[in-house]
Amino acid sequence: MAFNVSKLKSILFTDTDVSLAVKSAHGKLLYIGNTTVMLPEVFGFCRGVTRALALAMEAMNSTSGKIILLGEIIHNPFVNKRLMEAGVTIPDEADFKEIIRNSSNTDTIIIPAFGIEKNLEEQLQTHCKARVVDATCEDVKRIWTFVSSEKDLGRTIVLFGKPSHSEIKATLSRSLGHNCVIIIPKVASAEKLSRELTETASNKSVSLHPSKSTDPEKNGGIAVFNGHLMNPAALSLASQTTMLHSETLELTEILTDLSLAAGGTLHSCSTICRATQQRQDAALELCRENSPDLVIVIGGYDSSNTANLFRIVRSLQKSIFIEGAHCLSESHLSHHDPDSNETLIDEEMNWSEFKRIALLAGASCPSAVIGEVIRRLRQLLPH
Ligand code: SF4
């Protein structure tokens, strides 16, 4: 199969309107009628995403065989759709093992930016005839190095992240041995964890039994593995790369207190990636310095870093989280709430009331999608 890589490259990496805004003499500003549209200092694709896509395109350029992605390369529907349109296959997770077993030496299998679970990686090493391209982000691998050594010490590893996220699943598979692993998705859940661990420390019974506790719905979002090995005096903390820095600090404090109370010390590793941090800082700076009356956060609804960008700005300004231009129309808008995981329809949009709009884009959002939103705003805003 011949892949049209140059077309894909231009779709994913370039957009005239975004380039114009970036080069604007006013500094990442656009004027649409009486409305100023602002972009932050840093936005869109991070280096991990750029590298993963570059590796995928390099593979497409150098083979005429099948290209198989073991999951979405990044969490952005626009990007994954374009890759599939270009001929890349993204099979169901349930079929991965069979696909690896049946691969041929003309195929290429790509590991996505979030990485894959350890047993799948082992299967690639032992049962795979295809060429394997590893697009796992180096920042994710840094976490694996930390959790692997903490696991070998038998410590209780706390993973701060979403249990169903591919990155956390891959990290969990490298954290779990003869030790306890606890996944907590939000700081509020840490209070429950704190109570449980305090009870453990004072030798009271622990209610987070492994069988029950792996159901996060019943445990305030907490998932526990090997709960009987939980040791509050030997806690180690690693966060998903895309969590909020402020929340990670809060959690570090809670766990430090718990460890000290149990007579131990907390081991932690700074695992929020630089790209996430830069986008969060730039978003906050833009909102604080310019007080926009609307913030539009653009990205895939499964994208953790985009959801967290939205969470930090919505406490400051009226904010909406959209997937792309198709969410915006004259009479209504369709937007997403990452906490309830619901897509909402707002039918009372009055675009003329917005004079200062900030556009933020997650680390997996291509320029093309940001550009489409700019062009849609040109249609919607009065001028
Ligand atoms: S957001 Fe961070 S961890 Fe994720 S791909 Fe980008 S650089 Fe890597």
C-alpha cells in the first residue's frame, strides 16, 4: 500500500491562519471585527506528539506493507482519523495479541505515545515478525524507570491519574509486583485513601480489599491492587504526565504527612512533563493578564492534558471545551464537561457579547483544528 505522507504531513502540521496569528506583529493576536482573539505563548503539539507522528510518517514512507497502531497514537480524533484515512490500521485492543502473533515481516507495528502494557511489549519481543516502531514518549518512560525501582523495593506505589487512561494502564503494568499499587484519579479521593492508610497504620482492619477495591466506582474513584500489601510507611508517588501541577503538589503533601505519621518517608518523582507544565503556565498567564470574556479550549475529549487545561481556566473565566469547529454554530454550541464526561448543548449563544476570546489547545491538538476554529469564529463573530 502506498501512503500519501506529504499530504498527511501538511494536514497535521501546518495551518495558514495559525501561522499568521503566531507571526502577528501584535503577538499571537487576531482581530475579528471588534473581537480580539488571543493565543497563548505555548499551545498545540508537544515534542512527544510531534515525535510519535514523525515516527509514524517515517514508517509509512519506508514500507509498502501494513502499518498497525497498537491504540490511538495520541488522544485526538482528528489525527487518528487522518491516519486511518491514509491507510493505517488501529485495531481493537482485544485483538492486539492475535494481530501481533499473525504479523508478517513486511508489516510495521507502532507503539503509541502513551506506551503499552508490559505483557504486550514482551509479546512484541517474542512473537512478532513485524518491524516494531516505539513511539512511547520519553517522559512516560522516565516514570516507568521510577516505578520499576520502587516496585523492586516492595513499596506501595500511588499513581495519580485516570485508571482507564492508556498511560496509567501501561505504568500500572510496570508498578505491580509483590507490592501494593493504588490509583487515585483526583485529589478529593486522597481523603478516602488517607483514612484507609491511617487505619492500616494503626492496625485496624482495611476495607479496601483487593477484590472489592479494584472497582473504582465503589471506592471514590480509587483502584487498589494487592491491597493486603499496603504499607503507609513506604509510599511512593508518581503522577500521570498530564496531571495538574497544583493538584500533584496537594497530593504530595497529603502523602508526605501520611508517610511521616506511619514512621516512613514519601518517595516521589517529578513526573508531570515539561510540555504539560508549559501549556498550563501559558494558559494561566494569558487568562490572568488579559481577562478574556470567553476561553475556548480545543482538543480531544479523551485528552487528559486538554481536560486539565480546561479545569484550570474555568475557575478564572467563562470557558468551554470543544473538539473542533463543528462544535460551534450561530445558535448553539456543543461542549464537553470532563468531570461528568458529558457533552452538553448550549442553545443561547450570543456571539456579539464576546470582545476578548482566548483560544487554548492541548498538546495533542493539531494546528489544522485550531485554524478551523479561527475560521469558524470569523463566520460567527459580527464584523
Ligand atoms: S504531553 Fe508530555 S508525556 Fe504526553 S506526549 Fe507530550 S511530552 Fe510526552
